Amino acid sequence: MMEQPMQDFFGMPWLPIDVSEHGAALDSLNWWVHLLAIILFIGWSLYFVYVLFRFRQTRNPQASYTGTRSHLNTYAEVGVIIAEIVLLVGFSIPLWAQWADDFPEESESVVIRVVAEQFAWNFHYSGTDGVFGNTSPELIDVQTNPLGLDMKDPNAADDVVAKRLFMPVDKPIITHLLSKDVIHSFGIPAMRVKQDIIPGSSIPVTFKALQTGKYLIACSQLCGTGHSTMRGFIEVLSQDDYTNWLNREVDKSKTEAQSGDDLW
């Protein structure tokens, strides 16, 4: 039986469905931040209305240059500072530290290279040998070899390049984010993942899906005129279905590689 989504407990049903292992903690932090914002909004709104009434012109025909003598505003400002420190020190920093310290080992994870370009996603799998083949910009062909795989490299023979991100459920995923052109952002609302992709850098991001299904990938950084069309999909499969899919794609890649060798 599936657990009730965390956002239902915190009264945020408008959030996207959460199927990630770390999503509940982020949704909880999101709720506390919004709760503080709501309290501040209500408090300052009431104070604004009070000031408008208390210092209206009919009651104060002449300007007062002494100002209020109450320390209530000071207490309110100190309270806001304390609340923000609690959110930062008590929630945000520990959550970030946990995510950084618990980064899984690649040997225990599915490792995938995510390569962004205007305006598409490419997903590079190392195949059954677990070793990525060499790539070279000079070998890139948009139609036949979008990542510039060097098919003369033996490790590239079983590599798989897909337009969708396939992953097994209940297993850590490590994505190495790369860009072929400009800054993009890898956004997966259902996984509570959002990370900028910087040209020239390989940025690791990890997450784990707790539920099978198909989920949206969106570029969350304006990257050009076709930004709104830069959409992709994740398909979270059972471990057996993922293994079968990968084996089929590896066989297909090997066949295509052998056909290319025959042509040369």
C-alpha cells in the first residue's frame, strides 16, 4: 500500500505528485517557508491597516517628527530573524548536508549521462559493461550520432543513446549533467529535482524513484527561442523491465555498430 503523499499532510495538494525518496523532506521545508511567509503577510497587513487608521490625517493634522515610542516593531523584526535562522540552520542546512553526505556510490547506482542541447535531451547509458565509450565533438552528427560516440572505442559498442530517460524503481540514479551549447536546467517536478547545467561542466545529481510510471522532464532555464518545446520524459520501470529494455537496446546498438563496420 502506498503512503499518502507528504503534501497532503501539509495541505499543499497543488504541488506535483512526489514519487522520489527525498521529496517529502523538501515538501516539508517548502511548507514551513510558506507558513512563515503567510504569517508575515498577515502580520504586516494588519500593522499597515492599523497605521493607516491610527495616524490618519483627521487625528494627526500636523506631522509628528518624534515617531512611535513603542518597541513592538523591534520585537517583530527580531522574531522574523529568529524564524529565518531556524529555517536555515534547523532545516535547510541539515537537509543539504544529508543530501551531500549520502551521495550513493556509482557501483551501487545506475549512472546516466544527461546531455542537453537546444532544444532536446539525450541520455547516454554505458551498456552492460558499465563503462562509457569515448566521445568527441568532431564525431557529432545530429541524426545518427548526437553525442559524438567514437565507435572505434570497444567500450562504445554497447553504449545506448536514448531520447527518454529510462530508470529502475527503488534504485539510486546518478545523472551527470552536461550541455552541448548554452545553460540549461534539468527539472523533474515529480522527483523534486532542479539543477542548472553549465557548459563545460559535468554536474552530478542523484535521486531515487519510489513509484513506476511516466514523468515529465522540463528545461527550467530560458535557453533560446525553442525553450518551451524542450520537454522530455522519464519512464520508471520495474528492475526486470529495465534490465530487459537495456539488453534490447544494447543488442540494437551492437548490431548497428557492426553494420557500420561492414560499410567501412
